[in-house]
Amino acid sequence: MSPYRNLIIGSVLLLTGVVGLTTTTGSCSSMGKMMGGMMDRDGMKGMMKEMMGAQLPPGIEPKELPDPQSNGAKLLAQYCTQCHDLPSPGMHSAQAWPSVVERMNQRMQMMSDRSMMGMMHDIDAPTERELEALVAYLQKQAQKPIDRSQYEDLNSLAGQSFDKTCSQCHTLPDPKQHTVKEWPAVVQRMKQNMRSMDKPVPDEETIETILGFLQKHAK
């Protein structure tokens, strides 16, 4: 993507509110015509990755979603991969997901409006019923925050390492979300995510300490 194209795309996004500003329909239509169909779905995903930088972890495969054959999982894969990689429901808590979905829906609704942004005509927006199903799925499969009052050893060295490391990217998870056998793979995936997002990755000794804490309290 050339610097000139970046400048145009940045201007469009600023004018249309993707980054928080608004403008008139006429101005958006003019900008859409200026782009002249430059933005296909692959271009959109690449642009969103550039915009988000290291804010998003690597995506997952649809088969890796919880209850992958459910309607909610299929809707997540259908709509969310239009602009970026497939997110895990564990990225946010049940309390946080509705506002995240609302923000993403506003962008999809705007980008699917050909009169507003004709160069992004390949973006589809969900219906109200689909949104309800999507939010319900995400909340059901969301990250379950730890109840700190139930874990006195959070003040231990292992507990503090777990707290400091895992709360960098999301709410501190409840160790009872996974079994003793499941936690090693989850921890390895989180290590990869931290590297991708330029977060500090603990040394192996600390990682083993965190894993020990998680397995001690696993379901």
C-alpha cells in the first residue's frame, strides 16, 4: 500500500467516523467516488490490520471456536472476518462484549452503505436478530473473570506473576475455565499472542510458575 493510498484511506476514515469523527452524506459519497472501487475485502482487512497495529492478537480458525457449529459461531466467522482475523470469544468478558459488538456493528453498517462509502461495497452488515444471536454467543463463551476473593494465593509469587502477565491483554481469567491438561496449550497460545502484540513475555521459569498456579486451581 503506497503512502498516497494510505493518505486517501486515512482521510476517508476520518471523514466517515471510523476513528470517531462524522461528516455529511455528500462528502462521504464524493470520497467514495474518488476511491473508485480501490477497496476490496482483502484490502479492507489489510488496512484494518495497519490501523489496529498490535492491538489485536492473531486470529483463530473457525473450527477452534467454542461450539463451532452453533449459529453464533457461524455469525462470528461470517461478519467479523470481513475486516480482520477471527477473534476468540475469550478476548473480552461477557460484560464487555455488547459494547464491542455495537462499535463493530456501527462500522459494518456504515461501510455497507453504498451511498456513504461505495469503495467498501463488499462489506455486509448483520440484521438485528443476527446481532442478538452474536452477542448471546459471545457472552456465553466469553472470558470468565477471576473472583479474587476466592484465591488467597493471588498474593503469592506465582499469583502475582499470573496477575501481572495475564492482565496485560484481557481481564484476569478464572483458572477453572480449563482443565489441568488444557492449560499448557492455552498458555503457549497466550505466549504467541503476547509476542505478536509486542507485550512483555516472561522467561520460561516465570511461565512455568504461572502454569503451576493455573493447574493448581484448574477445574
